Amino acid sequence: MYFGVQMYGVSKEWKQDPEGFLKKIYEAGYRQIEPCLGFRVDARDYGFWIPEDLEQAMPLLAKYHIEVHAVHIFLDEYHYERELAILTELAQKYHISWFVVKSPARQTKDVLDETAARYRELAEELEKAGAGLLIHNEKEDICIRVNGKTAYEYLLEACGEKVGAEVDVGWMYCGGVDPEEFLWAHADRVKAVHYKDMKITGQEAPLGKGMVDLKACFQFARANGALQIVDMDAATLEDTCRAGKCSLDGQGTETTPTAFSARWMWRPEKKPCCMSFRESSRHRTG
């Protein structure tokens, strides 16, 4: 499975020159993108695409052999039926495999149970169009505990088997959970991995320069056939392309684990950065 680019962090550069953008990520070895799709009129102001943007981009994506296997979606609950119809059409027309949602803003047990019911229903409808539903974690839903487990894990279990996981290993680390352990513990649910590296202070770092065991995450994704997406929120297109060239060979195929480990090497201090941050402060270098 080829690596891909999450489009949120590089949305400005995409808007400035879509064809130049695709040419650069293709040359860096990427073969897929993962856009964020919104339905409100102001969605573009937040770095999201609207459905028309995805439709218009498809011919250019095809020109550069860039595919779309997964799309983050931000639904408006007041127009759910209309938006579901659009997602169904996109899945069937462009063979999109996964649509990705987030945990709710409030992460109490009652809210998570209500959200799980909605996500189960959405997953069942998407399944009819040949697509599936994944939940992407943030830092907050890893830090918050519900019934003795992370809010993210609680929500996944409440959703049942029809809903999978897209694990952001950087936010997982910042929430205080070892990404490698979580991935293997939920191997049957994880369908996509987001690569993000973090400093021990909780700030984003260039891939391979932080504390996340990217080698171990790569080995999991490769062994389990998960989508692999570089998701750098605080990066430029140049940073993203550099990450691609470090983790891929010139043909866009995956490196061997040995080659991968030589570049994205685990740092000695393995403790997650939400130990809490009070405890981690003594490790900071400035």
C-alpha cells in the first residue's frame, strides 16, 4: 500500500497551485491523498474541501496517478439525509473506501453512547454503497477516561464491529498511550494509520525527529494492510515531501522495515508526552 498525504496541513499550498502540488507529492513518492470534506458554506475557510471541490479535482488527480481511498467528513446533523446521499454518490462514483469522523466535542458516557448509535447507523448506510466508516482520534479523546478506558476506545467499542479506527499515532502518544500497543491491541479495527511525530513537550515535530516510534507503527501498518497517511498539521508542502522521500523510494513503493528504521528511528526516551506534562517538564531542554 502506497503512502498518502492528509490535506488539512497543506491546504493553502493546494489552493495556490493544485497541479504543482500534485506534481511535487508524486515526485516525493506519494500515491494518495486524504482530503477533509465539509458541507457548510464556510468549509473552505477552515482548509476543507466541499463536495464540488472533490469532483473537480478528480481528473487532475488521475493525471498524476493520485488516488483517494479515505475522506475526512464533517457532517451537519441538520442536513444529514442530504449529506448522506452525497457521500453515497461519491463512494460509488469514485470508489472511496472509507469516510472518517471524529469523537464528539463532549466526551461523557451519555454523549459517547448517543454518538455511537449515530455512527452505527451511518456505517450501515455507507456499507450499502461499498464504503466503511472510521473514527480518527485526537489528543483529547485519549486523555479523557470513560469506564476505565480512553474515550476513543470506549466509543470504538460502543460502535461495534461495523466501525473501524483511523489511528493518529502522534495524538495517541500525546494522550499518554503507547501507539504501538494500541495498534496491536485493536488490530482488527485499525484500517488506517496517520503518521505524526511529537516532541516530549507535546509540540509537533518533523517525522523522525520526535518521540513517536514510527518504525513500529510502520511495521504494524504494513503487516495489517492499513492505509498509511502522513498527517503533519504544522508542516509545509516541502516538509511533507521531505517526509515522503525519507520513507519511500523513488518509485513510490514502501521501503523495507530495515531502510525505514534507519530514517525514522525510535528515540531513547519512550514515555508518552502526557505523563502528565507536569512530570515531563523535567525532561525539557528548552
